[in-house]
Amino acid sequence: MDPVQAVAADRDRGRAPADDLLLISNGHGEDVNGGLITDAIQALAPGLGLAALPIVGGGGAYRRRGLPLLVQGRDLPSGGMVYQGWNLWKDLAAGLVGQTLAQIRAARVEGRRFRLVLSVGDHVPLLFAWLSGRPTVVFLVSTSSYYEGRLRLSPVTRWLCERRAVKLVLTRDAFTARDLQQQGLSKARFLGYPIMDALTPDPVGIQAGSGVQTPPPQASLTLALLPGSRQPEAQANLILMLLVCERLVQIAPDQPWVFEAAVVPGTGGPELDQLLGPLGWRAEAGVLVKGDVQVLLRSDAFAAILRRSRLVLGMAGTAVEQAVGLGKPVVQLVGRGPQFSYAFAEAQMRLLGEAVFTVGQQPAGTREIHGAADLIVQLLADPDLPQLCHQCGLERVGPPGGSRAIAEALLEQLQH
């Protein structure tokens, strides 16, 4: 009997359907991975009882899929980035303590009824999984051996991973799995990175503002702009990118430039208008315009924008990883944070390899804006870059299919 049939047989014997698998994750990217794994599980075993415990934010990736949440959390001001003091104080004022206590109680009390727990992230969801006392599969999506050449797990993380209750330790890349195995953690495995399964084809007609935009012509030089998902930081990042677009048209006016920004819903509006006005830009039905320069804002065409882009101007986390996975070169500017600082950008380069380029080591000014534009023109003229980025994407991120492979491993654990 295969794992899917075995799990179905368990349900037929009367086990409560809500008691099969609990997903615990701690961040936007982690929730996205958990949601994609959920899709694969539901495709393989439609009647499986699933629930989620998102530690950071409201768990939108789970809510959109109709999963019950053990705690109805909410998005806090820091977006989970509480390592800076002012972020911590904002989160405390918004109810961080009460939400955390509710999550701890849910893990200890409600978590015990589940047959298996999937921890997605770092040591934080792993600690919550430990509180449940249930068999656990760990997906260490938040770290990699590529950062330092050798993964140094914290003593707490290693102790938790070595517990008998932890059945598998999954990694985000094959290099990290081999490294952990060489360190004696034999249960480490790489089954794929689910975020590459999120890049499904988008419709040919794509909504931008109130109108439907058609894809740009094949001969165009399409640049994807990825300013991030956290506001107001993403809007500030977008302004820097607009200045790069403006500079590109100045230094290479004969090129068939097409600029498409993949943004989160609600990026436009009065706040963005206030930033655009002093710079001479204006918003017109989903298109930002200054003279002959146009930048399309799109909130529902991320995959399509990435796939047809020749190069990505990125100031994001997971979205940049997906771009590299598709074999796209990425140019990064340094922002003012709290997420996209130079430390974050430099870590992205170590993680993602030769496909990622960062301009400057301080928040971008005129020199960095011009330097980014010059670098983009140089990279687009390099005939060897596409093959290098393709190979880099396969090694650092991996191909699609990770969601299903992880789902099959979870079903196998449920069988036992």
C-alpha cells in the first residue's frame, strides 16, 4: 500500500480528519512554502486533515487555501523582523506578547492532537513543534551552507533536530543537505524548494490598474522590478528603481526598454503619489510615467513578469530567489531597511552566487543609481551570462517539483 492509500485507510478507520498534519511557519516566505506544500498534499490526498499555526503575521497563505488556523494572528509592524529595537517596541505595542502566549498555548494543547507536525523556517517554529510533543518533519528553509561554506546550527537547533521525534530534516538546497550529513545529521535530505512551484503561467491579458495590458513584444528588453512586499519600505525601494529606469533611458535611449514592476496589492495610492510628485513622476491607471519613461505596476502577474524579463532589479528576499531559480541575473540596490540593508543584500549574494550583483554598500544615492544603470547595460551585453545564471539557478535554488516531493515524504511519515 502506497503512502496515499495508507493515509486514506487511516481516515476510513475513524480518525478525526482535523488531526493529520499541523504546519508551523514563521514568516511570509515560510508561509508561502507551507502553502505550496499544502497544495501538493491536497492534490495527493484530498481528504487529509490539515491545520496551520503561523507564528509571524496573519497566515494569509494558509487562509487563502481555507486551512483552519490554531491562532487567528495578525500582521505586526515589523513583519517578523524584530531584531532591531524600534521594531520590537512597535510589535510589543501592537500585541506581540499576547499573540505569542496564545501561540504557545495552541502548540502545547491543540498541537498534541495532530499525528505529524511540519516545521517551516528556523529554530522558532521548531521550538513550537517541540512544544506539541508530536513527530516532526523540519524544513530548514531559512538558512543554507552557502552563507559560510559550512552550516553552523545553533546548539538549540541541533539538539532539536537530533531528537528522536524529528524524523526528517529537509534543506533548501542540496549543498546544505550534504554538509549536514557530513556533520553527522544523517536524517538531512534535499527534496526541492517549493517556491519554484509558485511560478505558474499567468493569463495573457494582465490587469494593471483599471486596464488590461498585453505582454510586451518579443524584441523588447524587459526588466523586472521587485521592490519587496513590506510597506512602506517597498514604496521607497520602488522610487530608487524608477530612478534607475530613468537613467537607463538616458544612457541607452535606442534600446527597446520595457519596465514592469511586480508589486503587492495596494502599492499605489496617495502615499506613493506624494513620493512621486517631487521627482516628476505621475501615476496613470497602473502605469508610472515621466516623459518617455513608463513603468507598469502589476500586482497579479509576478510569474509572467519574471519569465519574460531579461534581467531583474531586485530589493526583495524570496522573489529574488525565485528569479535566480529561473536563471535571471539580478542587480540589487541597497535600501534603508528594515529588511533590505547592505547586510541582507550581501547575504543574498553569498546564498545565490554569481547571478546576483549588489551596487554599493550604503543606501543608494545618485552614484549608486548611475552605477546600477551602467552595470545593467554591461550585463545585458554579456553573451555568457545567461548560461552562467541558468547553472547558478539549478545549483542554488533547484528545479520545480519540491512541493510534491516534500508532500510525498510527509505522507510516508503519516503512514508510519
